[in-house]
Amino acid sequence: MDPNWSAGEPSAPGYVPGHGLLAGKTVVVTAAAGAGIGSALVRRCLEEDAGAVVLGDVHERRLAEALGRLGEEFGTDRVAAEVCDVTDERQVNGLLAAAEAFGGVDVMVNNAGLGGTGSVLDLSDEEWSRVLDITLTGTFRCVRAAGNRMVRAGRRGVIVNNASVAGWRAQEGQAHYAAAKAGVMALTRCAALDLAGHGIRVNAVAPSLALHPFLAKVTTEELLDTLKGREAFGRAAEPWEVANVMVFLASDYSSYMTGEVVSVSSRHP
């Protein structure tokens, strides 16, 4: 029995140390400079001995700060950053070009997404289109760009997309976000078949509730308590717990998995 476990106390287990699962690989991560899953994943990849991690984010200042912190801790020769708005194909290509300094992309993680709340009665075309363009079409742009680079390099690469259980579950006020995430799931399955002949794997994670400072700022404590209460463990996931599943999908331990959407949740969709 885990000595840290105590029935009735909804706390996360101890942080899992690295095991070299990504040794020598060059990983590219979008939306990597915040306080959520993307930033947790970057750290996790470096701890798993990735040869290099290239961070992409639309927030230039936050990106520079993240690069500085990681460079101090893991070495400036293992991290790089490129401003990247996934709605801009030129910037997506620029992000992947930055990985060439490390030998080219081995693992592409598409983490960028945009949510929001609004009834279908009130959502404007602009609100709908922005969420779809960042969350779904942005993921498509990155899959296409990374896939083409991997094919040209003859590389058995891996693409991991960040979906959401919202793609399975109905939730009031989430039509645009849920539609986009369901689209990411379908894109994952279809892209997996398109790229399988090149030895490239495409999978996705579907997190439920992963708590981080930004979410806490934009969500009421009452709603968070309600959402936590619906989870089997009675708590939200830590961002690094979601990142661990992404690392598994990026690693050779999942070498026979493609086209899968893995739920990172303690309750069934």
C-alpha cells in the first residue's frame, strides 16, 4: 500500500521521477509557457531525458520567462522557444523550423486550445470561429506541418494531441469548445491512418479536470468543488499527471498504439 495514501483525503500521489522515456528525442510543445498542462509537460519531457524541448506560445513575455527558468535548471543547450500562434501557418512552420537546430522534431505535442462559456443562443460567429480555429484547426495545422517534416526526414515520429472529455460529455455553455475537442478526437483517428504507412503514430489524451492557477482565476470555487466532487478520487488531476500520460504516448512504450484517445479522468465519460 502507498504509505502516502489515506482514505478520505483527496490528494495527489507523490511526484514520479523520470525514467529516461524520451532519451535523446526532440520534442515540440505548443502553448507551453503557461501554468497548466503544457508547462508541466515541458518539464516532464526534460526530466525524461529529452535531448531538447522547443516551446511554442503566443505570449512572448511569458515564453521568454519560461525559457529562462528552464535553461537555468536543465541547460540552455536543451531548450529553445519560438513565438507561435497556431492560427498562423507561418508561425507554426517557424516553430518546427526551430527544432531543426536539434536534429528535427521527433515528438509533436499539440496542446494549444481555447475555451469559453456561452449558450448556443448567444454565441456569435466570431466566438465560435475563434475557438474552432485555435483548438481544432490549429491542431490540424500542427499535425500537417509536423507530419510532413517527419515524412521528409524518414522519421518514425509521434504526434500527441490534447483533446478533452468535453468531446464526449455534454456540458451547458460548452458547445463551441466541446465541438472543437470532439473534432480533435476525430482528427487524431483519421490522421493516424494517414500517417501509419510512414511509421508515424498519432494519439490524444482527453483530460477531465486539471487544476492550475489560471483555471482557478477564471472559475468560481463553488464550480470547482462541484467538478471535483464528480471525480472518483474527489479531486482534480495535477497537470503533471496528465503530462505523464502524454509522455507515455510519446515514448516507445506505446509503440503499437495509434489513433487512440486516452481518457485522463477518474470517472467514465
